[in-house]
Amino acid sequence: MATKRCASVLLFDDQPIQSKRGVQRQMLPPERDPNPVLVPELPWEINRWAGDPGMSVLQEEDGHCYMWYMLKHEAAEGKTPPLALTGLDDKTQADMLACPRYILAYASSTDGISWTKPELDLISWGEHERTNLLMAGRLGGTVFIDPNAPAESRLKMLYGGGERVPYLLPGEAEAKRSVYHGIWGAESADGVHWNQLGQVLPWYTDTTNVCYWDDQRQRYVAFVRRNHGMDFADGATIVRDRCFYRAIARAEATDFRDFPAPTCILAPPEDLWHPYNTGTDYYNTAAMKYPFAPDAYFLFISFFHHRTGLLDVHLATSRDGIEYEIEQEPWFSPAPGDRFDSASIYFGAGLVDHGDEFSLYYRGYSYPHTAPLVPHGSFPTEDVPVGIGRVRVRRDGLFAQVFGNAGELVTKPYPVTGSQLGVNVDAGANGELRVAVLDPAGQTIPGYSLDTCAPIIGNRVDTAVSWEGKRGLEDLRGRDVSLRFVGSHARLFSFTC
């Protein structure tokens, strides 16, 4: 169940730190579940598994969890699969099926581990009148809660929609073909019945788009793909440079229905992507405004390696949600052997909070992104392992500051807003951590020295630091203080004060 807690100061970089010695920053891998939580098993899922993630999860305050995931829609020889939309007039049904590339499917869970595919009466599949299908279109969308909206539109989705847009090659004044779709928005009260809003961001898409409400910037923020050398103007995609690689673009707006054109924020350096047949693209982001800290943003970027056709995931971190630093070493790699996730990994947006840890979800494939498609244009699922997997991450535990034999870390000044200093630390069986509280001049405040601090031992996700007499921070509330952590063989993830 989702829990309320004080905002943490995460230590994924050295920004909160004034000085340190004998302490090293470390990126920590997640815990991988051995089996997928969701697999293609229904008639409309078999051999219709989308390569792109097109997936997001959402957890309500009562703990119930919901997942939206994408399936292929195209049939063999370009024929439309046996879809039918219920409760719609002929024109609306025709409009929704005008770009039959993908279908949006739906699942629910009470714990984020066991998922159920409900039988709904929105879209039928052949003789199956009740399915878990919600929408048809280009999709590649993600769902989020809009805290500014009334109940009937409290859920928002950013996705690919509409007809394909004109596509101009260099030197062409008139488009002779259509390739990409535009970026649309939709809103819903329940996550099942969606009202499509039309284009909300003037750009093109052929991938998963991510959007969220940023409570720090008080803006809607969208992350989309930018293909190098291709722009969007006057309702058309315009190729200006045939040199092609995938990069990450971002846009923000005060009105979800009216985003400006995005700006490229991350692109692979030339020595990474060039030449194309052996280079690497930044494929998807699964962008996240971390919900348990005011200034923590993460991207889970799939690096598409053209030489092998495989994808691994690299973390990118930010304090403001605009400027990101990418970790050069992968955070999550394909699994060994012939598991369902042994070749290609694509993370979805959103998380499920379990208290001491949270879950993230991803699509995994046992074959490369460049694998041959089955006749109707999607990845095969019969007799080959694929699925949606889950990883578990310690709360605030994507990174840690690791104390060696004798380490010391002093934070920058922070205001004391509560009565306790809470720390998230793993000191193992032989480590220890103590804390002193310093004034702005760097002097230890009487009563808050290392000698009077009760040592922190063991593995504690959220433990209160105390000094002699079980003293907390109640006497320092409202003051700016620095924290001096001294210890050995311990990993410090975050603190609250």
C-alpha cells in the first residue's frame, strides 16, 4: 500500500555534499524477479507483442495498481484484425481505427505482483466480445495522475494518435508519403474510458512518450523521441539530414492540451552512434519525477546497440528535471541464458510503492530488437519467452554513498523541519555509522556530537538517529544545520531532517 512519508534528501550525486573522504558514490543494481508478471496468453496477445514498451503503471492511494500496455494491431497483408468498438457511432469508430498499428490493453493488481486482465466490453476481438482492450491507434502512451484536474479528467495520457502525417525528404516541396503520427492527449476518470483530445504536442512519434506533472516546477513535462535531422513543421515531418540517430527531447507546459515543440536534451555523442550500423541510440526514457524527494529525477534509458541488436538500460539523473547526467555503465542488462529478458530490455513509466522498496516494470525479450517479425508485423511470442518483468529497488536505493574502512561525509546546510533525523543506511553485520550536527560555521552543536550519538548498525531503511538521552532534533527545528556522517563499511542512501 502506498505510504505517506517525509521527503528524503537522496544521495545519488554529490550535490547535497559539502565534503567527503573515504566515501565513494555507487550505482546499485535492482533485484530482478526470475519470472515475468505478465505474459501474452490471450488470443489478441499471441504474436502481437509490441517491441516498444508502450507501458505504464499507476498506484492509487488505496494501494490498487493499474497497468496499461501495448499490443500490435496490424494483421497479415495489411488487413485489419477482427476488432469492433462498442457504444460508438460509425464515424467515431472509423476514426479510432484509422491508424491500426497498436491496441492499448489493461491489467490491475492489489499488490503489484499478481496481475489480472479484466473482461471489459469496450473492444471485441472476433468471437470474443469481452476483452481487456481499451483503445486503438499509434499509442506508445503513458498514464499519470493530474492533481490539477477535476474527477472526470484526473487521469491523463500522452500517446501517438491520428492519421500518419506527411513526410518530406531533403529537397522535396511536397510530401509523397506518410510515415509518422502526431502526439495526442487523452483524459479519463477511471483509466478505462478515455476521451481523446487530439494533438497536444506539435511533434512526431514512433515510440513511447512519457508525461507527468512536476510538482517542483508546477508544469506538465513530456519526454519524446527526437530523430536527428528530422523536424516537425506545418503538420509534417521534414527530413533535413539523412544521418539518423535517436535522441531524447523534452517539453513542458502549464496546459496539458498545449505543449510547445520539444527541445533535445540528450543525444548520443558521435563516437557512440557513428557509424550507424555499429552505433548506439538512446531509445526510450521511462522518465520519472521521483515521488519521495522534491529534487530527484530519473531516466531509465534503453541503449539500442546496433552492432548486436540488443538493448540494456542506463540511468540518467537530475536535480531539476532538465539537465541530466547519464551513467556510462549499464544499470540493468539482459539476463543470462534463454530467459524471457535475455536480449532486449525496455522499461515502462511509473512505480508501485511497497514501503521499504518499490517495483519498476519492463518489457523483456529473448531475441534482439532486429529480430524478424511474424507476418502481421509484431514480435513472435509462441514458443519463445517474452513478458513484462518486475524489478525491486530499495526505497531511495538507486545510488548510495559507500563508506570504506573509515569514511566521513559532511552535508551542505539543510533546514530542520521535523523532530527527528531519519537515515536510510545499510551497515551490514560489521559496519557502523554515527552522526554529528554542525552549525553554519562547521562547529558541533552541543549535545549532538559523534561521541553522544547512538551508533547505527544493521540494515535500516528508515531509522531515527538519537543522541544521549534519546534526544532528537526538536530543539533545532527551524535552524540550518549540516550533518557529519562518520562510519565504516556502510552504505548511506538518504536522510530526512
